[in-house]
Amino acid sequence: MNKGGRKFLYSIEDSGLYEIDDKIEQILALSGHTINELFIKLVKEKNMEVEEINNLLQMIYSAGLVLDSNSDETDSENMRLAALTLMVSQECNMKCAYCYGDGGEYNNKGKMSLETALRAVDYLIENSHDTKLAIAFLGGEPLLNFELIKEVVKYCRVKEPETGRTFSYTITTNGTLLTPEIENYLISNQIKTQISIDGPKEEHDQMRYFNKKKPSYTVVVDKTKSMREKNLLTARATLSPKNLDYIKTFEHLVDLGFRAVPIEPAKNLLSKTDSEIELAEYIRYLEYFKTHVKQGDFDVVNKMTDFVKAMGKIENAGKREYGCGAFHRMYAVDIDGSLYPCHRFVGIPEFCVGSIYQAQGKETEQWCNVDDRYKCSVCWLKNLCGGGCAYENYVENGSINITSSDFCQHMELLYSTIIDIFIEKNYINAKP
């Protein structure tokens, strides 16, 4: 691509963005050759010295822009278990309209026992080679089983010196059960806390409510006040047909004091017309982000974590064969100890991959590799988005390997915008 008289290259192989000169452009024009073949062609066809050719080829090979003659391997993320999501409560005190988990029950209502929870920790230790392990507490509403959470953390503290591992913790909660005791516990044990809240009161209460559609917004805001004032909470917002305004939602939650605000639409609720409106709002949100980056307003920018993560994927160029940790880096454990690729698959029998009471789960890495996904293997975005959410692919298309067309459209808009920002702000990877 050309911009302002300068030439840039986006490398599909390593997700890097590079500024190139005429000589490198000439070399890259000879695509489809190994590095040895390129050397021979350049010696024969180009007016370059052998030493200069060697230096240029070494630079672009190091950047992953050409293949070694024997190279057919990937430099992908380590594919080994490092995290568990514990479904500590498959019950919920709310009845949100868009819940994909059968009201938080995932077709199997109940709470996780202490025996199951501790065995899950042991399973993680036994089946991971990583020294840094992560546990996410989820539901349903996980704080309905708060005593169990405390026992899990206590057990992990004992296991850390015994095994040489360290544990980090996250929890996603609706926030309605927070108390000073729970708040102090979460803070003292450094449990990163995310609150499900959908923006302004009217929009939130139309989708997130208690039994008999009793509103929840005021309860959530009251219960989270102290932690928000300490800048300790992330908001997780879901857009619905009642509210598709990204900017309004983001600004409201930032004003409430949330330190970061990831936002996703509830795609299962959107009609074709809703999806068109949502796409227009997403484009407007991207421009909003771009404007704040240009202005250097990073207090705002850094709260837009979806976009910041996207920038990081280009800044830290590399291959990504998966859209997330599901199927290769993490499992979700249900209340009975069954294993699933992630929490969104819990309760779907065909995606049960084993049990914490078995030595090892099924081999699942091949289930969701981006190169096995329809359209993805030849897409310029494959090493950025990794093919998207396997669950959403499954719901929309009946297959984890057929990507959502809406998702692809969003990703192309997102990364085109990010690349424009990198070029305009000169945030370019070092020249190959």
C-alpha cells in the first residue's frame, strides 16, 4: 500500500506492518519462491551485488516475509493448557433476556462442590507445563458460591510453593451480590473483577433484570460504587436491539468510573435491520477511537480495550492460529467436573472433551485451527483475528470452522482502521 509517497507492506504471515523501499518491493514481487530460489533469481535478474542480496534476504526472512527452503512449520503460540474457567455456580439470581446459558444453568442447575473444585485445580497443575496459571470464576452468578471461591484460592496458595506455580484469578459477576466483605476479599487476593452492565439505566434494565423483570441497574451501581471509585472494575457491556449505540454506552460506563469497557453485541437477538444499524454504529465507534488516538487522549483510548488489543496484535507481530484460548490453552469445568473448550460450550454434549477425573481430555487443537476454517486460510486477517469466536460460528452456521460473515466484516473494518492509525502515527514495525 502507498500513502504520502511512502510504501508499506502488511505481512499476512506474521501480522507485521512494515515500511519498505524499492529494492525490497522488487524482491517481494517475486513471491512464491523459497529464500534459496529468490537468491538465484536476484543474482541472475537484478543489478545487485551478492552481499547486498544476502543482507536484504536476511532482513525479509527474519521478518517472516519469505519462506526457508525447508520451512513448513508455524511459529504459533504455545498450545498447552494454562487456564481453567470454573463454573462455580450454574444458577443465577437474574433472568437476563439475552443469556445464552439457559438462565445461567447450562442445562444442569446446581453449584460446584468443593471436591470438584479442588480436583480441577489439581488437574490444571498436572496437565500444564506453564509456571503461571490462571483461574476464572464464572456462572451463572459465581458469587452465589462465594465460600467455594475462597476455598479454591486458599488451596491454590498452598499449592504455589509446593509446585513452583503461581495463580492469577478473574471473576465475572453481575455485581448485585457484592458486599464490603466480598469487596475486601477480591481486593486483598488480587482477583480481577469484571461487572456485566449494559450502559445507561433505561437500556440496561430492559435486558438485565431479576425475576418478574425487576430492574437491576440501581442495585449494580450501588453495589459497585466503592470498587469503581478505587478504579478496580472492568465493565462488560452487551448491546441489544434496545441499545446499539457503542459510543453512548462506552461514555456512560467511563463516566461511572469503570477502568476498561469491552463491548459486544448480542448477535443472537439482532434482526437483519438491527445488524445494519449495529454495523453503522460500529463504524462510528471506530472513527471515535481513531479521533481520540490522533488527539493523544490515551486516558480514553486505553479504556477501549477491544481496540487496544487489536493494536497490540500488529505492534507485537506474530502468528495466531486460534481466535482465543479455547480448544488449546484453556478448558471450562462444569459443576460435575466435565471439560469443555470454553464456558460458552458448557452443557452442549458434543463439545464435552473429557473430565477432570480422567488423565487427559480429548485432543482438541485440530478442531479450531484458523487454517482449517472456511475462508480463513487465504484471508489477510487470519493471524490477527484467528477466525473469531468458535461458539458464535457454531450458533450461526452449525460449525465452529465456518466464520460469521458479520464478524469478518467487523474485523476488516477494525484492522483497516488500525493499520491507518499505525501509518498516520508512524507506529510501524521496524523495516524488514
